[in-house]
Amino acid sequence: MTKSIGPIAAALIALFLLASASLYTVDQRQNAMVFQLGEVKDVVTTPGLHFKWPLIQNIRYFDTRILTLDDPEPLRFITSEKKPVLVDSFVKWRIVDVKQFYISVQGDDLRAQKRLQQTISDGLQAEFGKRTVHDVVSGEREHIMDVMREKADLDARKIGVQIIDVRLKRVDLPQEVSESVYRRMEAERKRVANELRSTGSADAERIRADADKQREVILAEAYRDAQRIKGDGDAKASATYAQAFQQSPEFYSFYRSMEAYRSSFRSKSDVMVIDPSSEFFRYLKDPTGKSGGKPGAK
């Protein structure tokens, strides 16, 4: 009995090892490439448990997740103005054709990254060489990234890779160029400011001149209207005085004399040198005015 258990156990172990060597699993984040005697036999993209022939077939796994290629140091490019700029960028990529990826770069991620770095570098140099510093810093930055993504993706497809995105994190000027650029920008801003001040001063002078002109016109029209109203008032007053004189000449003469007295004796310090028998004192001597103020009248 004991002797029969040994071979059975050995057979079970052999079957277990054979099954283990015949089965493999593929994660959903991976693709598996099946090699048979050193040659590519199949590419498995479906996650789960799969079968392979033991001893004559082996499996190699490839990560199909989105990966990031980030340059450790900024790259230096020349713009159309012959000015250098430092560009810090990164690339999002993933393997989409495992077989082509293996044939092109032997499935080596480092070789693939070097190929992508060279493609991105050449493409950025071509794009930056067409544009000015202002364009690459702000004006056409989004357009450059879109163009680079399309161009890099076309080249990356040749090695079984898809370019998801190309981003420019930072575009700076080298230290030796920054100072001259900033001085030129400062001079340009000062020129614009002086131009705005000159334009503002000219507009202010024009507005003041127009306001002075309108003021003179308003004052002239007001003076004209005032003189007309005053003339109309004087005419009406004269007509009223004439009408009153016609109705009661004696009362009119008395009223005018009282107004003359009030105006003449307004202040105690006023001094008048006049003949007491003058017609001016007619109503002071006789309220009825009948004496006429003639010499000798009582």
C-alpha cells in the first residue's frame, strides 16, 4: 500500500507542474506575447487565464497603460529671431501594437523613449524655428502642442506606440537673453505709455478748448438775452412812468422827488453842495409843491 502511494504522489506532482507550466494569466493592464522556439507566435490582448505549450512556448508581458516621458532637463531651441529658449515638456504615450513595438525596438522601453525624445526634439525645433519668442511663449503655444502631438503620433505609430498628448510645461529665456528682452519690453511699454499720455493731453486740450468756446457762446447768448430783457423792462418801466405821469403829474413828480431824496441822503456821511432855493428842495419846503421852489417863496 505504501509502495503504491509514492508513484501516485509523484504523478500528481508532475501533473501539477505540467499544468502550472501550461497556464498563464494576462492582467487587464497588459498584453502578452507568446514566443515559440524564439519566434513570435501570438499576441494575447484579452485579460484572463490562457493556455500555452510548456517547454516550447514562453510568455513576455508588455504594459499598455499610459506612460509619461518627462525630460529631466529643459531642451534648448532657437526661434525665428535667432534667440534661444529653454523648453520643459512632457509626453503621454502608450503601447498599442505590441508586435510592432517588439519588432521595432525589441520591446525595450528605454529604446522607445529615446526614439520618442528624438522625435519630439526635432519636431519642437522645427516649430520653434518658424515662430518668434512671443509666439512660443503665449501667442501660439496651444497650436504648437497640437501640431507636435499629431506629428509625433505619426512617427510613433511606426514603432507601435500612440502619442496621447504633448505638453509644454514651461518656456523660458536663458539668463543672457532675458535681460535684453526685458529691457526692450520696458522700452516698448514706455513708448506706448508716452504715446497714450500725448494722446490724452491732446484730447484734454481739445476738450478744454471746446468747453471754453461753449462757455463764451453761452455767456454771449446770456448777455444778449439779458440786454434784451433789460431793454424790454426799461421800455415797460418808461411806459408805466409815462402813463402814471399822464394820470397824475403832480403825484409822479412828488414820487420821483422822494426817490431822489432817498438816494441822496442814504448815508449820514454824504455831503451835498446845493442852493437851498433849488428846485431839488421843492417838496421839502412845501409838501404840496405849490411853492415851486422859486427864490423868495415861503
